[in-house]
Amino acid sequence: MLRSSPYHSDYASVTVQLESEQAIRRHRGGDIKKRKTSRRTSPVFVRNAPIVPASADHEIDSGISMQRAGDLEGAVECFRRALKLDPSSFQAYNLLGSIFASLKDWSTALTFTRAAVELNPTSAEIHGNLALLYLKQSQLSAAIEHYRQASSLRPDDPIYANSLGNVLRVAGQYAEAEASIHRALSLLPSYAEAYVNLGFLYYVQQMPDTLVEECYRKAIALAPDLAQAHANLSRSLLRRGDFAAGWAEHEWRWRLKDFTSPKRNFTQPQWKGEPIHGARILLHAEQGFGDTIQFLRYVPMVAKLGARILLEVHPELRRLVESSAHGVQVISRGDPLPEFDWQCPLLSLPLAFGTELQNIPSAVPYLRVVWTPPQLAPEGTSYGPPCWPGMGRWRHQRDRRRTLSLAQSTQFSVASEGRVPLLSAAGSRLNGSGLHSPSICRNRTPDRRLRGYRSSHLPS
């Protein structure tokens, strides 16, 4: 069987060598070099260590030690030597895949892990690794197939049942997703992460908030420090109008593993509603453009308290904010910061002001746009939609729920207002790198999905 596999010895001697050498060249001086430690500190380079005859198992053991010590380049070399000694070593392929997955080189990792699963199709672990890599490559069907394989090979393992349920939920197969997550909970009733995933499954189906929150509270009871459970609970509480509890739980976002805006380690205290008349306060943006624009409405409220405001925003939004926030010093993220006394993330301002349904800031307009439209076509013709929804952050974990398909985009046509579908506009074209129209959309591929998704926990 192995002889008929595309991953036989010829593959090992040629493709693995090319893949690893090309990948190392790409990463040399970058991630591999940064994470490489001196060979003198590696556990496998010990003075007067006994000489062990070369064998694939020995090379694999040495490579694992190097990988743990941070010498990724040395580890790759060990695994390559292992494959030369034993071309059927699925462990070496799998470990090579894990190295390049850790460097986010998904394509190379996928190549090696596919080889591993071909050589050892009965390994649930390798199927699980391959499923995750397929998710990274936006191939949902393949990911589901391999999670099914992993779960069938290890039916008593709740992790694979939970992961399968998560991916089925992303694919919109809600009934089967629920059954799979319930199976995980039947195997491990104390599985807090599975309760989080079940709650989010109910949430996206717009089931009653009480049912959603019951799942999250069970997760918190089992694992009080599980940030994803608290962050998801905040979303449900806010949706049903319990703002006091919702904004408090919302602060758990900073402890999420893959949160898009890492917590800033300022020495100045976070403002939570204390008197700040005459003080200098830094209000800083977090997450995406939409989050910043939405919560800019709180800036005038801070100004009314007599504070001198420094407002740090994404560089792309600076011109918009400067034209809207008068009397505020606007700073682009990444620029040096002046001295300040307090700081507060924009999305923590509702907590500081004790925002409830009845006092949501509603003074409009709070944005003023200074803009001259580009001349893209004969006068009287405008384009719709002007951009692809979600195009600013196409790697967003929930991009699949935020972005219109190509077919949906062509439905935007309002003839009475002189608008035409974007793809019918002169000069617009769709190619492998995205939708292009002068001054409108760049580098947006509509069918890319689930970039950055992790099956090991619930997307925020």
C-alpha cells in the first residue's frame, strides 16, 4: 500500500528536500532565525554525549529536542535526515508539518501533513492536524472530512467530537454540529470549552438568550478563568439589554488568546469614571475600523468632563477623525505618545460611563467627512456597492458571516438613482488577487474564508 502511495521514497528524497529548503529560505532571517537558539544550549548538544548510531528514531528524537529548544532550522534538518534513513516515517512528516504550522506557513505544513496521513491513515492525531490546516487554507469540506476521520478513529475522545461540531457550525450544518458537541459533553461532562461552543451555536441560530447564557454560565462554573466564556456571555447580555453585566463581562476580551488588539501595558491607570477635570487622558482605538467609528461617539462625553484628550486611532482613520473631533489631539497608532495621566480603550468607555439602554449616546452626526469623490466614470454615474463589505479585514475570523458573495454583490442596482452594479463598471475586473476598480477596491478575494480560524476554541 505504501509503495502505491504518492508519498513513497522518491517523494521523500525530492519533494521533502525541496519543500523544506524553500521554506527555510523563506524564513531564514525571519521566524526560524528569531526562534533559533544556540546549539550549545540545545539538549542534544551536550559535552561528551555518547555517540549514537544514525537511525530515523534517533534523528526524530534529536529533532524534537531541538524544536523544544527553539532551534527550528536544526529540527528540520534532523527530520529530513530521518526521512532519508526511513522514507516511510510518518512521524517525521507530521513533525515537519507542525514546525511550519507554528510559523504560519500553512501551505508547506499542509504538504507535509498530507504526506503523514497517507503513510499512516489510522492516526487520529494526524487527521486532526490535517483538518486544522485545511481550515487555515479555507477548505471547509476537507476539514470536516478529516475531523470525521479523527473522531471515528478515536470515538471516545471528546476533543475531536467538539472540534468536528465547531467546524460543522461554521459550515452552517447546525443540527449535526449540535449532535457532535453533545457527544463531546456526554464523553466529558466537565468539558467547559464544549459548553462555550454549544452556547455560540445557539447564539448564531438566534435561540433564546436564556439558553445561550445557561451554556456560558456552565462553562464559567467549570472553568472560572475561561476568557472565551466570559467574552461570549457579554455579547449575549448586551444583546438582551443587560448592559451593566454585559459591559463588565466585556472586559474579559483582553484575555482572549487570539484577540485582535493585545492589551496595552501602560503604566497609567485605566479610567473607569473617576474625576478627570484638567487631566490628560489617552483614548486609544482597538480592533477594527468599524469598532473605532462606532465608539467615537463617546469622545465628546469625555471632553465635557474637562479632560484634555489624546485620541489614538488607526492611521487610515486619522483624517476622518481629525475632521470630526475638534479640540482633540489625534495621533496615528504607532506614533510616539505625549505624556498623559489616564488611558482608556474606546470600547471600555461604555463601562466607564455606566451606559444603559436609556442613555446610549445618540447625538448625531458625530462624524464629519471632508471628501471629494473621484472621477471614475461619466458624470451622473455612481458605483454600488462602493466596496466589498468586510474588505478592510478579510482575515477576520467571522469574515464568512460579514462578507457578500460575488453573486450577492451583483444584485446592487438602483437604476432610478443612476447606480450600476460594480462589476459592470468600466475598468472593473475580477481576477485571482481580488476585485479591482480604480480607487474603490483592492486586494479583496470574495471566496477566501476563515483566515486565522482556530478550531481549538470558539471564535470571538
